[in-house]
Amino acid sequence: AQKVTQAQTEISVVEKEDVTLDCVYETRDTTYYLFWYKQPPSGELVFLIRRNSFDEQNEISGRYSWNFQKSTSSFNFTITASQVVDSAVYFCALSEAAYSNYQLIWGAGTKLIIKP
Amino acid sequence: SQTIHQWPATLVQPVGSPLSLECTVEGTSNPNLYWYRQAAGRGLQLLFYSVGIGQISSEVPQNLSASRPQDRQFILSSKKLLLSDSGFYLCAWATDRMIGELFFGEGSRLTVL
């Protein structure tokens, strides 16, 4: 069965600290996609990244980086030098190629609080 | 460029009253459309999705229904609201090419009293 687990319900750090959000997934499919979305206090979810199961290269985008490890079924998200604007709820999600219309299986989300 | 709008942004309704939330997409044709619900402090639950006009798939049996009268219009309805219908409702769109990359509306916060 497909499942996405974000064990960290809430994380609070002081501005400029690095923070890692964990995501562990379960799937039997060999072709799948992993995602991270950000939900700021305004409520609108924003797509951050998509990774397919055949590409384990880590991705870096500015202060954001993602570590995809198939051996541990994890797709962790790190924010370097965090800023107050990074405060949001972050969702990890999984989509399987066999699943109709690539519907997303969502984790429960991690609320990130960046204190000034 | 593509945009998505949903309204109303906030709604307070008594139990037993009807509901209509609307969502429209601009700048794209034949999008996949989605309605999600997010209960307070919880994750996202897919309620309905549509791959075309009049084609609605329901993910969760519930007190709600959806309709797609036009290609870029998606409506979420209820004939009689329940307290458990309270939550944050999000409309989203995507295309098959985008594989899971959803674009979300601003959300509609519904409180049923």
C-alpha cells in the first residue's frame, strides 16, 4: 500500500539555523514520483519540487535542497540559513505511475516555525 | 499565464444549509481539476477530481458533490451541511503532462455552526 509519513508534526528553529524535514514513503511501484509542497499562512499550496524514482541525484535550489535515498525510502528536505518567510506547513507527497491521473498521496505535513 | 480562482474565501453556514463553492481556471484548456479538504491541523484529503466536462470521480463517500459544467469551472456543493463539513477547501488544477504538479487556488474556509 502507498503511504507517506512525515513524522515531525512541528519544528521550531531560530532564524539562520539549518533545518531538515523528513519524509518516508512506501510504494510497491518501481515508477513513482515524489513531491514537496509549501503551504504558507495564506493557505495556498505551492509546488516546490518533483523527483522521479529513477533520479536519485540530490537537488539544490538556493537555500533549499532535497535528498532522495531509495535505500531508505526517504525524500528529505533541508532549508539552509532559514528565514522567517520559510515559516509554513510543508507537505511531502507520492504519486505512482500506475495510479490513475497520477493522483497524489499526501503526508500529514510538518509545520515549520522560524523564530526571528 | 494560467490562474485559478476560488470563492468565496470565507463562509459561515448553519447546519442543514446548502453549500456552493466555485473554482475557475484561466489560461489553460482541458485541465484536470481537483477539490481537496483540509481539516484544522491535518493533511489534505482528496474529495473529487475531474478529467473533463461532466466527468467526476469521488474519492470519499460524503455529504458533498461536485460538478463541472464547463471546461474550466469546478463546483463543490452540498444540499445540507453537517458540522463535520467544516474545513479549508482547496481547488487545484493540473495537466497530464505535469505529473502531480498541482496549482492551487487560494482556498475557501468553511465553518458550519
